[in-house]
Amino acid sequence: MATDDGHDLELLLRSNVPLIAVETQEEQRVREMLLRMVPRLRQHLFQWTVTDGLRRVDLDGTPAYQDSAEPAEFLRHVRDNGEAGIYLLADFHPYLEHPVVVRLIKEIAQSYRSRPRTLAFVSHRFTHPPELRKFFARYEPTLPDRDALYRIVSDEAQDWARQNGGQRVRTDRQTLDRLVQNLTGLTAWDARRLARSAIQRDGAITESDLPEVMAAKHQLLDRNGALSFTQDTARFSEVGGLNRLKRWLERRRHAFLEPDPQLDPPKGMLLVGVQGGGKSLAAKAVAGLWGVPLLGLDMGSLYNKYYGESERNLREGLRSAEVMAPCVLWIDEIEKAVSQSDNDSGVSQRMLGTLLTWMAENRKQVFIVATANAIERLPPELIRKGRLDEIFFVDLPSDSVREEIFAIHLGKRDLDPEQFDLAALAAASDGFSGSEIEQAVVAALYLARERDEPVSTDHVLTEIGETRPLSLVMREQLDRLRSWAQDRTVPAD
């Protein structure tokens, strides 16, 4: 573990803090840290659980008070008769909604000077009631560093060898380094479990184990379901057009993947354009061109009716992205989450503040790609230079790009693009977006199946002729958007 494992917790205990919130999945580890500390602190250590009630754990674990499983009764005992010391309360968070329980905790905290009793709440998630806020301090256990992770993997490899007649686990240094990198940011217990899973499968740590480890890591970190995860992003590099954007990304690829002290690492970019014009595909293309995982942040799923919880969910999502680094973080239709509203009690503004603070302080290899349809709804603080590196305008594809897009979508459906008149298709689809071109190909397949004919250029042309593209339906809106973008953005193509 990190060298100061538990050091900050001991400082809090020596600082006479009456209530401590420890948010972690590693309850046993916190208990062991406290057991190591109490001799130095010259205090007793008790533990309460709803299953066993109150026990003295620095001696033999015998019950310290009979009939103490009921939370309010246990707290009355601590308030009236409890010895000075540290009380570890495991998974106590469900009971903090009861007024009597909250009041008893407050009375214990208020009497700390006359009888020093520290209540340490350990849970996977902890939100203290407002009336207790001034009595609380938070502690977050350190995560294993790289040296500790190497030891964890080594321990698991040795265990496998003992179980298999001394046969050694097969790997190479590069793959081992990448496995440890993928385990970074996990608790010791989770890291050990994933390392064991990779080894036990075939007695080897190979390249094929790494994507599964990353996918499992994402599931462990994404507690509120706000982050989608895509490991295999190579196919996203096959995006038609966007040549200027691709050159811009290629120039910054090395600085992002291998930080250079002479270059500021790229932070992110904003993509604006017409709906269906390819902004989302362009965002995915960044991950494909750089060969890193793609995380999609669903801002809508972060909102919570309780004050402060939406911002907290956003911080957790961003923290998870940091742990998954290097990666691309895609925030789709960002204007829906951070534009000011009179009906959300300031949540959007607090969400914006949380995001801007993180963007200013982040030092991890997380590249933000934000997309927006309604640029006028975005706050100026977000789009000014310095927050993001560049704003690109994704316009409707040109003739040559439409040919390229037709070829891509025909090829994806096992059709030979050379058997189609791509120039004629591109000319007929003037004003079509990439998604509209794809739908024309899909509709042509249905038409050919209905006629029991091989798919041909004529089938696609028929479907193009029956489509009214969005650029025609919403011409005025598109003209306004292009006018706005002319002097404010960089063309993506």
C-alpha cells in the first residue's frame, strides 16, 4: 500500500473530531488500520453492526453491551454509559433518516469534550444529515500504488503456482506493466480479484486478458450507471471526411499518450453542427484514432432530487474517468445539462461549476469531446479558449465525402462499393447527413429484398429520392447555425 496508509485517519483521530465518515468498500481494511492505531492512541476500539450489536474488538470481540443491535438503543448506551474510545459503525447509513438517531448522534458529538467518543461511520456510500455537518470529517483510504499492485499480481501468481505443482505463470514484462496500469485506481481487494481472474483462466497473463480487465474495472467504478464503456474503438477511425479534424488529432496524439514536458497536453474539444451530421461519430473517432477506450458520460442520469447529489454524482463520474485514463470522455448534447434554467433550483449552474473546476484541475490523460446542437444555450464560461482546445463545426458532407460514406456503409453490409455508382449516389444525396445516407442504404436493402433482386445503385437512388433531408426541412435553422459558426469555429472537414 501507499506509505502513508492510514496516516490521515490517525491525524483526524488525534484532532478530536467526534464524527468521521469513511466511504469505502474495504471495511475490513479500515478495521485493521484502526486496530493498529489504538495502542498508539491509547484508546479502546468498539464495533457496531446490526447483526452483532456492539463488541469490543481490540480485546477478544466479546459483546460490550447486550441487546445493542437496535441503532437508537445502541446510541443511547454510548451517550449515557459508553466508554471513551473509537466506535466503528458499519453500514449505518440507512438509519440516518430517523430523527431520533440523528439527535442521539448530535448529543454524542456535542459531549465530546467531556467524554471523547469518536463515531467512525464506514459504508460504501455516506451522506450525513445537514444538522450533523459541522461535526463531521471525511476520510478516504488510499489506493494501492504501482509497487503494491505488482506485489498483488505476484502474490496471485505464486498462489497459482503452488496450486499447479510449481508451474510458473506465463507473461512478459510489457503485458505485466499494462495489467498493472489497468488495475490502477482499484482497491486492493478488487485488484486482487481481477488479477486472480486473469491468471486462473489459463495460467498466463496475456494481451487477451487486458480488455476483460478494463471492462470489469469500468463496472466496478461506475456505481451510478452514468458511464458507458467501449474498449474496442478501432472501427471508429473509419469515419468519412473530417480531414482537418483528423490532422488536428494526429498532431496531438503523441502529446496525449506520452506527455511531453515541452507541450501542454490536449484537454478536449467541442463539436457543433446539425443534428445527424456526424458529431457523435466524430467524437467516437477520436478514441479510434488514438487507440484508447471511449467513455460516454450520460449527464441526464446524474441528476438527483436531493441537494448536492447531482454534483456529487458528476464528481464520481469524472473521478472514474480519471481512473480509466488514458481515455476519451464523450459528453453528448452537453447543453442539456449545463444551460441555465429557472426550473432546476440552480442545479445546472452547480453542475457547470463542478465540470469547470474539474477541467481546470485535471492532470490525468482524459480528453473531453463534447457535442452540442444548440450552441446558443451553452454558457460562455464553457466555450471560451482555455477551457477546451478548439471548437469544430461539423457541416453536412461534401460530394467526395458522401462518396466515402456510401462506400463505408455499403462495405459494412457486405456489399462491394465498386459495384455501385458512388458518384451518382453522392450527387443525388446533396444535403444529406451521414446518418441519412446510412438510412438510404438500409432502406435500399429492404426494397431489394421486397423485389427479390440484388441490391443496386437504382435501389439506393430510389430511396434517396423519397427522403426529405433535415437540411431541407430545417433550412433556416441550419443557415443560422452556419452563419454563427463561420467566424467562431474551425471546419472539421
